[in-house]
Amino acid sequence: MKEELAKRLVQGLKDAGINFVTYLPETRLSQIVPLIQDDPEIDLIAAASEQEAVTIAAGATLGGKQAAVYMENTGIYVSCYSLLAIGKQLGVPLLLVVGYLGGVPDQRNSFLYATIGNRTIPVLDGLGIEYMVLEDGARLETKINDAVRAANALRGPFALLFAGEFSV
Amino acid sequence: MIRHDCLELLAARMTDQLVVTSQSGQRIEWSHLSKHEGNLLVGMMGCAVGIGMGLALALPHRQVIVLDSDGSVLLSLFNLATLGNLRPKNLIVYVFDNGVYSGSRISYPSATSGNTDLAAVARGAGIKNALTIRDIETFKRAGLGALEQKELGFIVCKVEESLMHREIPRPNTDLAENKYTFVRYLERTEGKAIPFIGRG
């Protein structure tokens, strides 16, 4: 992803009120990590598992933060349990910022990722988690803001799946 | 040592702490012993430490207590590595380790009834104040003493398998109801709006 797009993504998160991010690094969106790290207005917490990243972010949300979880889409599979038990059942808004590996619009797709990408949306559907696929920077800030507002309104997780220009 | 005895002593020391309990007998016993609005009764195993960590990081001036079980901690051992690196000073995790999956109703042994020492795992993960308590007198001194320390605590309480939680009424508070009571309590005591509550 171009540096400018990474900066817009992080600024979009801030403008949407995100001030707490838990994460496990991945390849497609990794440029956002140092940008968030350098930003004093966002707490950045490294987790050891996406399942944990979801529960830590949920705790922070209940404590008054507007939290996001940044993960690869493999993390959706890892965190199904906490997304369902805490995100959905307890009803805790979370923005999921997801590197959408192996989806059709993933510009670095290969046999390594295709199966993972192929089942990501059916799994989100199965969990009852709404999502948007973002392939370019058009109306990026608006879409992030819409996603945060929807997560708060739904009292649950909302996933932004980043591919296309974000996966270059 | 009996878990209910420990919880009774702990409940008497609570003021404005936030208490997160995982799904296990201690959730039922704690809800019976404490009606405090700062209690969050998490309805699933393996999630309480993460939620407690998030609360402790979001509210660093507030003491957060997690009441957990051996089965629950074993389900989310990755929490220990994260805790050992973050070391939030306002978080204490009490693990009531009875060495069995009591909820299974067949008392199937957990790994801690074999070779696994959770306090040693926690120390290896970087948690300095990790200890094992085996009797109520030590719990009174070191277990409750952790409340006065400004340091992350990971207190493994070796308890007998007690079925007291099956004899007392189970909490009938819905998870969402408990969540909103908890969040409204935080809004009131922290003097700030919780963003997701929003406007109707």
C-alpha cells in the first residue's frame, strides 16, 4: 500500500474516534502499525492471539474507549469464539480492521492464501458480523466512519476487509 | 482451602474495584456474595483475563480484579505472555485452581492436577508477582495483600473441588443487563460518557 493510503487509513480511524487498537501484525496493512505507534492519541496493544486481541479490545470498549482490532483474516478464524461470545453475545462494538488475504481482490493472492480468503465472508456471515470490502481509497474516511457508527449502533463487531490497492 | 471462603474474604475488601469473573463456579458464588455494580459476570470461559486487561489499560487509575479458574486460564494461556509484557499495575488475577473441570459434572482432571504449575508458567511469561497459595491463612496475608500492592498480581489459589455453587441460586441477570449496569456504573463513577451507549 502506498504510504499516503496508510496515512489516510490511520487518520480515518482517528477521525472516526478510534483511540485504542489491539493487533497482531500481518503483511497487507502493516504500514499502519508504526503510524499508530507514533500517535499519542491512540493506545496500541500487541496481543499474542487474535482471540485475545478481541477480548482486550472489548474490555477497553466497556471501559470507555472506542476500540479497533487489526488482524489478518486468518485471525477471524482464530477469534471466532471471542467474536461470538463477547462481541455478539455480550454486545460489544468493535471495529475489525482486516487484511483480506486470498480474496479475489487481493493483489498478492496465491495458492497460499486462496482457501483462507475464499471462506472469510461465509464465516463472517455465519457469525452474523456485517462487513465492507475496501479495494481503493475512494471515500475511505467516510467508510471507516460509517463502520464505527454501525458497530456502535449494532452493539457488535463490524469488519472492514482491505484488499485491492491496500494489498499491493 | 475452599474457594467460597476466599471469595467471602475478598468481597469484604471491595470498594470501587471492577471485578470480572469468568464462566465457572466462582461466577455463581461471587454473584451471590457481591451485588456491586462494578461486577462483570462474563458468561464464557477463557475471556475474562482479556477483558480485565482491556479495562485495566483503559482505566489505569482503577483497580481491576479478575476471578478465573484453571480451566479458563488453560484455554487462553496466550494471555500470560501479553500480561507479562504489559504488566498493568492495576490488575490482579485470582485463579481458583481446583484441578478439575468441575462444570463437566464428571470432575475430569485439568492439566494442573498433573504436571502443570500455572504460577510457574506465569513467571516464565514475565509476570513477576505470580504465586501459589494453598491455605486460607496465606490467602488472608498474601492473597488479600496483593490488593495493596501497585503491581500486576497473578495469584493461583489451590482449592478443593467444592460444589457449593450448585447449592446457591444462579444469577438470573441477563448478560446484556449486567453489561449495561456495569457500563452505567462506570459512566457515573468515571464522570464520562461511554461512547457506544450513544443517543436513542
